Amino acid sequence: MGESLNLKVMRHGDKINNLGRKKAHREALLSNLTCQLIQHKRIMTTVAKAKALRVYAEPLITKSKENTTHQRRVVFSYLQDKEAVNELFSTISEKIAGRPGGYTRIIKLGARTGDNAEMAMIELVDFNEIYGKGKTEKKEGAKRTRRAGGAKKKAGETETTAGTEQSAQPEATEQQPS
């Protein structure tokens, strides 16, 4: 009768990373990290927190595409920060409007000196100046080239047609008097 039951629980289908915290603490941590990510567009944290943050933040960013009172209230229930919600629904939603997902990028930075924890930088993809400038320049350059090529061809065609007309007209005028 004095036996204690040692029950081992298997973690089948348990995909959430608990981050060594209870539910309330974990939700508060992810909420605060999401607010900081929205405000600063890039934060440094551990790899485990960055991966958990991506799962938490990306659905909220997707909700910001539809700017309705209901969606704002849903996002506010997760974040509890008016400034972050306003930033998300104004600035961020405009930039990510055409993107079908994948709003964040995680870049591993190496080990932290104090405790050797693996560090990472998580950032919003559309707000990276380094990668963003290269992509927009290439796209704009390609568009400019096509436009300029089309304009040159059209101008060249009009010049050649005008040149043939002009050359035909003097010949006609020369032939008429003689």
C-alpha cells in the first residue's frame, strides 16, 4: 500500500517549446518579444526563443493584413501594447501586403560569452536595408531597362520610318521637276 506510482508521460504530439517556463510566463515572454520585434524591426535573443517567437508572431502579422476593428482587438489580446498594435497595422502591414508568409528571418550569431547560449538575430524581412536595397534595385533596374529598351525601339522605329519618309520625299520632289 505504501507504493508510490511513478508515471512517465510520453510527449506524443507535443511540439511546443516550453522554454523552461510555465504557460503564463511563456506567453508574457513571447508577447514582450513580439512587441520589441514590431517596434525595433530586429532583436537579438537565443535561437530557441527566436524559433518560438516566429511561431507566435507570424500569425499576428498575417492578421494585420486585414485592418478591421476585430483583427485589431484579436492582436491586442495577444500583445497588450497599443503602440505595437498601431505600428503593426500601419507601417508593417503596408510593407508585407504582397508577401504570402515568411515575414521573419532568423540569423544565427554564435555563442554568448557568459553562458555559451546559442544566439540569433530575428528580424522582419521587409525592413532589412541590406537585402531589401539589393532586391529593389535589381527589380527597378530590370524594369528601367525594359522601359528604356521599349522607348528606344519605339523612338528608333519612328526615326527610321520618318527617315524613310524624308528620304522618299526629296526623291519625289527631285523627280517631279525633271
